[in-house]
Amino acid sequence: MTSDAQGPEELGSEDQPFHFTDKRKVTPEGQPKEAAPEGAGSAGDDAENDPLAGLDFEPTGEAGDDAALLAAQSEAAAHLDALQRERASFTNYRNRSLRDQEAARVKGVEDVLAALLPVLDDIDRARQHGELDGPFVAISDKLDASLAKFGIERYGVVGEEFDPNVHEALMHQVDPQATSATVNMVIEPGYRIGEKVVRAARVSVVGPE
């Protein structure tokens, strides 16, 4: 007679091991069991099952101090760069303003000189012809001193070499023995402010053919 009963070893298999679940509602001593909340597990199980539970992504200690230092250094560098840009911009503005002021000053002096040229030419002609005497000599000297304070220079004398950059030849005479063109008469003196020629000296020139 063959028995149909199977032992505990035969109920499971090597691929599916036997698992026992205690579903009793009372303890072996006869006391009712406390029901655990559904889906709840122990804290130990959660810590064991969650591999990230023990990690802390917030920098603490020296790491936090280093991050704060780097942030402060980056902010300080940004402020320094902005300050240097503002300083360079102000320096350029100041230099440009100084150049504009100097150009305006020179232009103003040039305009005044251009207006005084007819008077200066009359005084110079009177001086050449010996007609400038008495108190007018002192007045002429004061006028020349005042012009010199503003950087105005009168130029053009007999005997200097002719330079087309600063002289205007109104007459030209030929001298076979001359080796270069020179000024032999100043008709009207030239005036310049620094290196800027306001009016070229109008002269008569003698030179070779």
C-alpha cells in the first residue's frame, strides 16, 4: 500500500525554500497580539534596506568653511573687477576732459590772437620805421609780455633759412652766389602757439636759381 502523505521536506523545493509566517492573533501564552501598522517596518530594517540613509549631503565642519571661503573669494574678485573697470573708465574720462580743456584753451587764445593780428602788424610797422616812441614803446612791450604768458611767439628775422612750413614767400630774388634760400626781408612776422602756426611769416626770399 502506497501512502499519499508527504513530509515537510517534500513540500518545498531547492528553488523555493520553505517560509513560515506566524498569523496567529494570540501569543502562545494566550494573550492577544498587537497589530503592527500596515506597511510599517522597524527602524533598523529601514536603515539596513536604504543604502543612502547614512549619507549626509550638507557640507559640515571644514568642508562647510571651505565652501563659504570660496564663495567669499569669488564675490570679492567680482567686486574688485568691477572697481578696476570703474577706475579705468574714470581715468579715461579725466584724461579726455583734460585734453578737451587744453584744446578749448588753445582755440580761445588762437581766436584772440587772430583778432589782434591787424593791431600787432601796425605796431610792428611803426617799430620798423622808428615811429614807435614815448609811452607807446612801454605799451608795446607790455603787450608782447602778455602774449608770451599765453604761449604766443612772434618769429621771422632777416637771415634765417627759408622754411615753407613756417614761412610764406611773397617775393623771391635770385643770387647766383647763394647756396640756399634765406629771408632777406620780413614783411609781416609770423605767430605761433607752441608748435601750432597761427600765421606764417610773410617774407621776401633770396636764393639760387
